Amino acid sequence: MKPKIQTYTAFDADLVQTRGQAQPLPADYDWAQRQRPVLYRLLRQLGKSYWQAKLHARFVNLNLLQSVDGSFFLYGNHTQAFGDPFLPAVLSPRPVATLAAAANLTVPVLGPLLPHAGALVLPETASQTRRFMTQLKKVVGAGTPVAIYPEAHVWPYYTGIRPFKPGSFHYPVQFNRPVFSFTTTYQRHHVTIYLDGPFAPDESLPLRARREQLAHQVQAAMQRRAQASTYQHIQYRRQTP
């Protein structure tokens, strides 16, 4: 079967959209929603089943996260619309909080459940940002790992690494926590997910340079791992606007 052809005009294009995703985040959105451990475990098992049964996932260096003391940040490429919300929970030995766009709340059935299973919805206004950062500080202080998809939008089965969203590495620099990367690669009949790290901010650099240096380290590791992809389920072709 020939690979599907997907055209795009820019690396930050949103190629997968859901009904209602343009709906703004409510002004009074509550970031302090309590995580429900039973729901988290159920969704984690759902994600694990998806990655193992459907995608036949293999994991390399999974032991890297086993003995990390305190919170850490996980950065990965965004290539599975259904699987990626659950992948950090599959990788992490502890419950993990995953940063997610408000559009994820509009996904039928699963969307409203995500905040109770660890999702931290990204703010959209200055007032929301203050409350979001207050909650994120509590999460990191409690030793909870935090997962981020720095490419922002999901591109199904994409085998490259797209440019990272500016500011994605603000959080580990602010909280001075170690960073790990996970890279999903595609082979004809399975996927392989590589973990790398830890990467640490260079405290001798100014804040902006610290973020850029950390982003470069993670991106380089992910680009190196992406070379392990040997099959394209979808071929992406750039189209001139």
C-alpha cells in the first residue's frame, strides 16, 4: 500500500483539527483540579495497550527515568494524535503532568477527562498564565515529572523533527530541573521510542541563552534518533502558499 501524501505550507501548521477546538479556554478555568489516581491508571493502561497492541512499540533506555530524584521535564516529538497524550504516562515510572493545548479538551469523550489524569492546559491570557504558573510550581515542587511536546501541533507519523515552539524550554530553566527527550521513530511494522538525557541548563549563561542551549541539546538528540526511522506511513510534502 502506497503511503498517504500530506501537504503542508509551514512547520507550525495545524494539520489535525477537532470540532470546537477554536473555543477559548474559560476565563475562570481551574488549574487546581484534583488528579484522580484511578482514572490516571485506567488511561495509562489504555495508552499502554494502544502503543503495544496497535503500534508494537519498542522502548530504548527506559531505565533512564527510574532513579531520577524529584521532578524532571520530558520533551518529545508529536506524531500520534491518540497515543501521545498517554505516552509520557507509559514512559514515566511516576504519575506525570503533560502540558496540553486547550483544544485537547474538545476531543470527544477523552478530552474532559484529561485534566483529571494529569494534563495541564496551557493558558491563553496573562491572568491565566499567573494561575497556571502557580499550579505548575506546586506540581514541580511535589516532584511530579512534566511532559512537553515542543513542536506544538501533532503531525501523524512524521519522521523528522520540526522546529520547537519558542519558549518551550522556559520551564526547566526557571525551576532548574533535569531534562530528558523521547523520540518516536517509525519502522514498517513497529515503532521504536528512544529516551535520552539527562540534559541540564548551563547556569553560567544568561537566561535566554540558557534556554536556547538546552533546546539545542534536546533537538540535536532527537534529530539523531529520528534517523532510526526507516519507513514513512505518510509522506509530507511542502506546498508553496
